[in-house]
Amino acid sequence: MNASLDITYRGMEASESTDFLVREQVEKIEKHCPQLQSCRVVVTAPKHGTKGGHFKVSVDLRMPGKEIIADRDPKLNQSHEDFHAAVRDVFRAALKELDRSHAKENARKRHPR
């Protein structure tokens, strides 16, 4: 992994498995976007004692001249009760946003004003 990575956990402790999952997702983004310079990930755990709590995950990707921020409202997706599903979902959203951004750039290059 060439990009710098900053992972913040709120309301939970980091572990090898949580870090591994996040790093794995960042590596997928990096393969898709080699110019990725940094990635900041914030994972907020549900409050203890909250039944049916959801993880909130946000991702901030930075490339030269571009920043992409992705997050999801955890209340809209029951799968966000699971840490792994929440992480995969937000990185999937980040990748889609990155694809949209690349498509817009390519369209501008093909059809300059």
C-alpha cells in the first residue's frame, strides 16, 4: 500500500481483524486508482447497550486535485449492524463515486468547452 492510511475507531477498540478489513478495502481502491495519496477512515461503533445499533463508517480519499468522501446512513441499512458489512458498503460507495469522477474527467477531455 503506497497511500497513507489513517483509521480512527470511536466507541470500539482496534484489532488486527478490523484493521485488516479496512486495509484490504483500501488496497482494492488503490488498485483501481493508483494515484491515491491518502485515505482517512472513521468507524463509529453503536453505543453500548443499544439494541440494534449500527456502525457508521466514513471514508475520505485524496488524490492529486481531488477528494472523495463517502459515508452511508447506517439507519437505512440493517446490515450495518455488522462491522464487516458496514465497511464493505461504504468502500463500495467510494469506488462508485470514484468511477463517476473518472467518467466526468474523461468526458471533459473528450469534449472540451
